[in-house]
Amino acid sequence: MSQDNDRSDSPPAAGAGTSDQEYKVGPGRPPKEHQFKPGQSGNPKGAKRKPRSFAMDLKALLEDALSKPIKLKQGQRERIVTMAAAGMEQLVAQYAKGDRHARRDLFSLAHELGVDLVPRESSRDEPLSAQYEAMLMTWVRKQYDKVATRPPVFAPPELLDDDPKDQESE
């Protein structure tokens, strides 16, 4: 294109329908025939809408199915639990029977959720007797001395009781 056609002071194209004021075409001011008409959407031939994803629907359906209550019968007793709880109990029962697929699934699920599969030791409610506590402390001191030597403790002179006369009077 030549520079003559790009000037904003050039007269509008023929058939553009000029008004009383002369319309100047330029940056941000398209010619009248290329402007959007009132009531027309901004881009009538624009990009088509994407189809709705099924992932959100499937997630909601799965959550609903897992939260549904179910009656479990254990002997004479019935209890109501969610489908998710029943599924977890069944997975653990299959694992306990030795099912290798259940073991794989349980290990991967426990790893993802951060569940420790090693049973916890039951904590003692009663304290150790004095004899056992003394034995334990003696053993701990011996083990500590094997690993690291204890630094000597230096006390300030005013805290030391070196005077035998003071010790006799007390």
C-alpha cells in the first residue's frame, strides 16, 4: 500500500455514508462499513464453544456413589457405612487373605495418602518402676559414652565446695 492511502485526513471511501461531521479513519477508528452494527455481537463468526468436559461430571458422580450409605451385616448385627468405607474394608480383607492385587492396590493407596502400614506399638499407660527406670538410665549412659565422650564440667570457683571446714559444719 502506498502512503497516500494510510493518511487519516484522506476522504472516506465512496458509499461510506458521510454525516454532517467528517469522520476521520485511523488507528482505533475503523471505517463506518467495517464497524459493528448496533445490537450485533462482537464476533459473530468467532471461535465455537468447546464441548463441556465430562471429567467434572464423572468426579461428582464418583463422589456421590462413594458417599451413599449401605447396610453391612456382620453376624447378627447390622451397621450402616458409606460405600467408600465398605470398599476400604473389603480391600483390606482381601489383602489379609493374601490377594496380590489387593496388596499392590493397598500399598499404592497407602503411599499416596501417607498411611503407615506398620502397626503402632501400644503406649504404656503405667510408668516404669523405679528399678526398671534406673536400669534403663544406666544402659543409656553406657551407650552414650560409647558414641560420644562427655565434656568435663567446669564450675565457677564460688560454686565449688572445696573447703573441708565448711562441709563439717553443715
